[in-house]
Amino acid sequence: MKEIDKINKNREEANKYLLTHGSKVFKAFMDLEKATFSEGSLKKMYKELIALGISVIINCESCMQWHMKQALDSGASKEEIIETIEVAIEMGGGPATVSSRFALRALKHYTETGG
């Protein structure tokens, strides 16, 4: 899907720009992200599923795409992703059903096209 590829490209370009220009704030954010999603009492996969659910509720497409891919790469199944989206719909109500459409397109992209 072009929109998923565009999000990835934009993220990579922005990250590279900020890191090569010595952004201390962005580096600190990246360190926070690394610490947050490292294995602990909760496995990385579950942390990514939580982040995916939150991403649906706050309607952050870039977040949905990132945490979807990270969850799948950490071993989440298609069924676990769908249940995560369903929990987000229940917690977020009607607006989350709109956000969940993007999450479902991202799931299709990664599981059907090998993206």
C-alpha cells in the first residue's frame, strides 16, 4: 500500500535528519522508546499490542503502522492484532471504529503482501 510505504519513508527521513543534526531531544525519545519496549515483566509483543490499541484510539496512523509491524515482528498473530483492534474499538467508541480501518489496512498490507 502506498500510504504505508509513504509513512515508512517519511519516518526514516525525519529520523535520519534529526539524528544527523544532533537532536538531543529526539535521541532521548529514541532511548525512551528502546527502554519502554524492551523485554521485562511484559513481553515486547504485549507492549506493542498495547501501543497499537492506544494508537487506534488516538487515531495516529503512523503509530498504528509502526506498532502493528513491531507486534507482528515480535510474534503477534493476525488474530491477536484483530482482538487488540476490537478492544480499542470498545474503549474508544465510535471514533475508534474509524481509526481501526487504517489499522486493518496495515494488517492486510503486512500479512497479505509481505510488506
